[in-house]
Amino acid sequence: MTQIPLQTTAPHLSEYHTENKCTWCDGCGDYGIWTAVKRALVELNLHPWQVCLCYDVGCHGNGSDKIEGYRFHGLHGRVIPFAAGAKLANMKVPVIAFGGDGASFSEGVGHLVHGVRSNYPITFVLHNNGNYGLTTGQASSLTWQGQPMNVAPNGIPEQTLPSMDFVFSLEPTFVARAFTGDIKLMVRVLKAAMQHRGFAFVDMLQACPTYNHFATHEYLLEKYYDANAEGHDPNNREQAHKLATETKDRIACGILYQNEEHPHFYERLVPRKDKQTTLTEEVAKVDVSDLWKEMI
Ligand code: SF4
Ligand code: MG
């Protein structure tokens, strides 16, 4: 389990407040995730200056300046490598990466693959609203096949990507799911993800009332449930996979799978064995002028 640094003064939710106005549509699930993230950080006793929040491009990414903390807003689909690099440079800082379903399962899908298989010790929050909201309702890999969208009025011909089958095929060490209509559930899941030893994949089912007219807030509200409250054991991988993928009648949320036995990426780096300092603490200025002369 990842140790969150102990503090002498308790943080307050107001520390995460900024004056910047949110520009999300009314009813957008981003409001819920934004609120849950702040609550989770406070409940983990973290001040804004003690976390690194990394945002991909998308509607959710516009929240990067709506919260205090060290924040990064990167290139489309590239949030995982940045977040992993930041974490590996300073292992003392908890890192959360946020990405949409569009970028994470198309432009950045390769990074998701390597994020999971490397077991980087970061939390990845998938803003899963089933479309590219920022580009006004284009179909993503997770849009339901046949669903009419703005630039696909007849529905997309491609199969919907079976995202959870895909994630489980990568041998993840943590998979959870929550719904933007349930703040308490999101907070519980986020806290568990942030304390996980390795790469924590969190599927946040998010309402997008403007462009997603199939998996609506009402639809998700009716189908979601807390699988842990119904006795699901996150150690049971087979059951977790089943719950993650069989979503037709009910949608299982909560901590679906967790394996704390696998070392994370940094723990497997032989040159870092027994090092007590972080890479950022080892930065040194070196005079390379003699080397430079040899090259010219
Ligand atoms: Fe939210 Fe959808 Fe509006 Fe984007 S388009 S802000 S995801 S409701
Ligand atoms: Mg999306």
C-alpha cells in the first residue's frame, strides 16, 4: 500500500478553490468528479502543494485551472507518460492522471497499455462519457455501435471497444468503477486508488447530457450499484472481470479488483535499489563545456 505523507495541519476543502469559473454544461459529470477528487484529497490529508494533478485534453481537461495544486495540462492522449514521469522523478508526491474515453482508447491507447503493464504507481481516472464532448459529440471507441452522433448520424459502423475486457487482458493490479451521480462512492474509490501500490485504473461513468443521449445520468443511476456492499471480494479476479464486463442489466461499481502483491515499476528498477533520495533531489549542475569542445 502506498503511504500518503502525514501532515501536522489538516487540509481544508477551501484550499483547493480557485476563482476560475467552470465552463462545463449544466448537469455535466465533470462537476461530480471535480468535487469527489477534492474531497478525496482532503480526506487523505493532502494539501494542494502535495499532489500532482495531470490532465489530458478534453472537457475534463478544462478543469485543470479550476482546482488548486500542481497541475499539468498536456497533449491529447499523452497524460499517462507525463504523469508516470512526474511520479518516477519524485516518488514522494501522489500523482493522479485524468483522461477521457476518446483519448485513452484511441490517440493514447498505447500509453494506457504500457501504463498498466508497467504498473506505474499512479492513479488513472477515466472520464468515461462515451464520446468526444469537447469536439461536440464525435463518436469515440466507447460510443455504442449504431448510436447516432453528431458526425455519425447513422451511427458508427465499428464495434464498440470492449474496454474492460481490454484492460483486464493487460493484467492490471487495480480496477475500480464509480458513477458521477454518487459522490461518496467516487471518494471511496479514489482514496483506495491513491493508496494502491501500483497503477490504479478507475473507470468513472460520467454523464454528458449535451451529447451522450444513450448512457444518460438517469440510465446510469438506475443500473449502477456498489458491488463491495453486496459482498464482492476484490481479490477475486475472475469475478471482478465478470462484473466489469457484464453491464447489460446492472453496472457493478466499487473496487472490482486489487492485487497488492506485484511490485510497481520503480521497485523493479535495479539502479534505484536502496536509494533513499528521489531523482529530483539528485539533480546536479555539471559543467559539460569540455565535452562540448570535443564535439565541435
Ligand atoms: Fe460535460 Fe458533455 Fe458538456 Fe463536455 S459536452 S462539458 S462532457 S456535458
Ligand atoms: Mg469522452
